[in-house]
Amino acid sequence: MLLPLLRLTRPANLITAVADVLAGMAIAGYLTLETATFEPLGWLCLSTIGLYGGGVVFNDVFDAELDAVERPERSIPSGQVSVWQASILGGVLFLIGILAAWMVSPLSGQLAIAITLASLIYDRFGKHHPVAGPLNMGLCRGLNLLLGISILPEQVEPWAWVAVVPIIYISAITMISRGEVHGGNPRTLRLAGLLYGVVIACIAAIAQQRQQLGTAFPFLLILGYFIFPPLWRAVREPVGRNIGMAVKSGVISLIVMNAAWVAAFASFPLALLVVCLLPLSRLLAKVFAVT
């Protein structure tokens, strides 16, 4: 029973959510504070694991009937986990995420509630809309970045606008993923590639403004190396297998994108520590589904 329940949470993706929060902490300036402690860092990492896990569990709950046709091997349609059991798991994870965030500050708790609502709206309604769906999914990640920034609540307002960058990135991945089962549209895939380019350009511009472009550039280069070749293969042959690989690469590469944020706002060594999450996420992606 434990393994099927664990599959519902997409363990490889949970690591990328932790990287979001670490990037937010770097943007807030917390990682370079001499007075920084591990306690709020730990609470927010636990929070994002609960929130992301709850979101993907409810994704499978709401998709149970569709998955019975398109992905019968998943935990719910295969009969290993009931819809009721999965719903309890998702609810408990959301509760853990909200309570852990509230241990840091009321603002963190409010952001956790906003992430919960945005996730449920996407799972139940948003994913079915070609424009609102990708934006809704991106909003979840944007709020997750703000969750990390909220480790210093006074920094959320001045840096709230940076949430637009993960919104764009995740919107691109969501656009790509729509063709994962039945094949995709090359025009949509090219648009997603353009959005990827916008994301890299935005982070580079911010790093340049902070005189940290040289520090962030290696991570942006690695990000491009990971996301563009699989996407180009999907453009040339937009079948489900290639699109699935492009989606997987995009999701796992969130860790590298977050490392670029850390390099731009903190330091190269701290960014390397974030990149160290990548092998763990890739290993888990070989065992558990990413999408």
C-alpha cells in the first residue's frame, strides 16, 4: 500500500518544489544573512512538500476516470489505491503544508492556503482550459517561489513580481504536456520553446542588473542544454513518447533554474548546493512517474 501511495505524490517533483523555496529564500536575501537559522528553512521545505504532494494527489483523484482509459497503470485506476484513500492522503498533505508554513509567519500560512486553492482549482477545472490551464498551473509555482521569499515577510511585496518568471516557465511545460498521450502540435511546442527563451532572458537580465551574470550564466547554460534538445526532438516528431521526455526534462530542470536564481541573489557555492538536488530528482524520476 505504501508504494502506490508514494507514487501518487510524484517524489521526483517534490524535490523541484523544495528548490523553488530555496530560490525564494535567496531572492529574499535570507541565505546570506549571518543570523539565518535552519528552523524556518525546514518548516518551509516541509510546507512545499506537503502542498505539492497534495496537489498532484488530487490531480489523480479528479482524473481517476480518464486515467482508467489513458493511464490504467496508475495507482488509482489499477485498484491499488481507492479514490477515498487518495483523497485522505491529499487532504493530510495540504494540511501539513499549511500548518508548517504558518509556523514561519501568518503571511507564509496565507500563501500556503493560496497555493492549496490554486492547486485544487487547476486539478478540478483549470487543466481543461487551453489558456487558463497553463497560467493556473504556473501560478502554483509562482506562489511557491513567493512562499520561499516569505521567510522574510517584508521582502514579499518588493519581490512579488519575480513570480511571473516561474509562471511563464510552467505555462510552457503545461502547454507541452497536453500532447503527452495523443501527440502534440508543433506550433504549440515552438511557442513553448519561445517562452523558455523568455525565462532564461529574464533571469539573465536580473542577474546582470545585480552584477551577477557571470555567476548565474553557467546554470542558465545548463538549463538550456537540458530543456531545448528534448523539446526540439518533440517538435520534429510530436509523438507522445518525445513529448513525455520534453515534459520530464522541463520539470526536473526546474532545479537548475532555481540554482540560477540562487546564483544571481546569493552565491555560486549555494547554487551548487541546490544543483546537488538534481541527481536525487533524476534518480527518483527513474523509479516514479514525473507526469
